[in-house]
Amino acid sequence: MKLERKAKRIIAIGGGKGGVGKSIVSTALACHWARQQRRVVLIDLDLGAANLHSYLGIRRQTPTLADFLRRKTDSLEPLLIPTGLPHLRLCSGAESFPGMANPPHWLKQKLLRHIRALDADVVMLDLGAGVAFNTLDFFDAADDGVIVTEPEPAAVMNAYGFIKSALLRTLQSVFRHHETLGEALEADLALPEDRRAFSLDWLRQQARAQAPDAVALIDEVQQAFRPALLVNRHSAQASPVLIDNLRMLCRQKLGVELDWLGHLPDMPDLRRSLLNVPGFLDSPSGSPLRKAVAAAAQPLETHFPPEAPPRDYSDDDVQALLNMVDWLDDHALGGRPRDAWKLRVYFRPEEVDAHLRRHGSGLAA
Ligand SMILES: Nc1ncnc2c1ncn2[C@@H]1O[C@H](COP(=O)(O)OP(=O)(O)O)[C@@H](O)[C@H]1O
Ligand SMILES: [Mg+2]
């Protein structure tokens, strides 16, 4: 089946270590963009230990990715469940059953094709812990990869390991059929971790010596592989040294520059709201986290495809819209009479048009 790509931006949230806040970050970013009226789909890809549904307060039985993986449905659309937050839908994670945490390659590729075909402005992939191939493949397939870590040694080490593995995995798939470089990568990967020579510079040297044509492609991968770094549970006591070292290590050892998204504060109150994270973010005690998430989201938003340019509304267009507003009853204008009143009083053609479109009418494009 041929599927057309409709997802405008796919963002993966990974980071190696469990418990560092990947799912909280995925949820908070998804809520942030949904509040900006972007159509967001959040996909729980922590196939072994899915928990996004509980962070979103969903307790009822719902369809899950397992239905897709077991081929009960041939599309992701029927699995998308509303979340109580307008514009945000969830594809809940698979309940665990043997083999599901590690779907075969063809099934993973099929899932990726269906993810790309989702009609959404932002699709977020919440990944599981570890550096299993399926986790790395989802990370590498996204348009943007975000690494979440805490400012403590084990998490930072895991973040580095994750970045290195994701880069290696990308290069492995790029050069899979390349005789010399494919073999060189395989051979290096077969060595024990501490004896591996791998870095982008090392690979470039191999290419210069044995396959000069490939140098340009390595440069291209280096340009494109730019994970973003987000430090969660930051506190005033946390030393910046570990994070500085991580960025330096990536630059010097791997040749990878990390985009900086900033810090999210440690929020002791969050623990009491884990069954309603959106509610927490909206509450006064959640406001520092909400603001930090908005700031962290900004660099990612610069990569979003531009909105359609604003259209010009002729006098006739404006008159047609006014007629529509008068003609439609309050119900069609959003269900609340107040909305219709607002639309008439603060009439701005582009807002009214967008509103009517969302309710199935509006001017012809
Ligand atoms: N910014 C934060 N402040 C306080 N606690 C947090 C924060 N982020 C995450 N946590 C806690 O850490 C736990 C694990 O977070 P989660 O996002 O599920 O981790 P991961 O998805 O990386 O395994 C959460 O249930 C929450 O209790
Ligand atoms: Mg998680």
C-alpha cells in the first residue's frame, strides 16, 4: 500500500536511561503545542512499559498499538484516542506480550510508514529506555530527536551512549550496502566498547583512504544528525560541569553538535499529579514547568513548516463571512453562544474564516 506523508513534523524523545523524564517531557511538549491549536498526536513507543495514558488521566480500556502490531487494524487512525485536551490525540502503547517490545524489522518499517502518514501538525514519539535497535531506529527516523537527561552521572553517561549508538545506527543504515565502509563499521562495532575507534572523523579517514566518493555523504550525515538536548529536573545545586562535558564529548569524540533546549525545573509536587499531568501544568504550582517547557519548545518550533501565507480578504469575502455568521446559529459557531457573540463583535476575517472552517464551512480556498 502506498502511503502519502501527511505528518508535518515528527519529533522523537529519547535518552537512554529510564526515569529521567522522557514521558513527562513528551506529554508536556504535546500539551504545549496542542494549546497553540496545533494538531498533535502523541505515540507511546515504550512498547515494554507504556505509561502515557496514565499521565494523561486515561483509565478506561482503549485500543493500543498492540492492535496494529497484531494486525487487528491496518491503520493507526482507529487507535487515536481523544485526551480531554482539544487537538491532542494519543496512540496508547502496547500492553506487554512476548516479543512486542522488539517488533521485527519489516513491522517497524510499516509502523514508521503509517506514522508518517498521520494527518497531524506534530507527531511525538515517546521512546523507551535503552539502546535497542528499535528505539534507535525510531529516533533516527524522526525529523527532530530530543535527548532528555538529568544532571547526574549515570543519566549523562547513558545520554552519551544513546547519542553515539544513534549516530552509529544511522551510518550503518546509510552505508549498509557500501562495501568498504559498511564492513569497516561492522568490524568496529564487533569490538568491545572500550576498543572501538568509531567517530565521524575516524570514518572520514577511512573514506579518504579507501572510498573518497563517500566523504561528501559522511559530511551530509554529520550536518543532519543534530539531536537536541534537554536537561530535566534541574535544581540550583546541580553542577553544569556534567552537561558541559557531555556536549564537549559529543563534539570532540563523535563530531556531533547538540542543539541546546535548556533546563526543566525539578518539581517535587509533580509526583502527586502523575495521573493528570496536563492538569498539573495548568495549575499555579505547575506554572514554572509549563513556562520552561514553552521555552524549550521554541527552538524546535523554528523547524516547523511555515503556515500557509495569510490570505487577502476582499470586501466581497468579508461580506460573505458576515452573512455566514449571521446565518449560522450559535450551535454551529462552537456550541457556546458567547463564541458567536465574540465573532460578531470582534470581527477579524481570518479568525472567523478559520473558526468556520474548523466547523465545516468557511470561504472556499
Ligand atoms: N521535572 C520533574 N520534576 C520532578 N519529578 C519529575 C520530573 N520529571 C519527571 N519526574 C518524575 O520522574 C518519574 C519518571 O518520569 P518519566 O517521564 O516517566 O521517565 P521516563 O519516561 O524517562 O522513564 C515521573 O513519574 C516523575 O515522578
Ligand atoms: Mg517513559
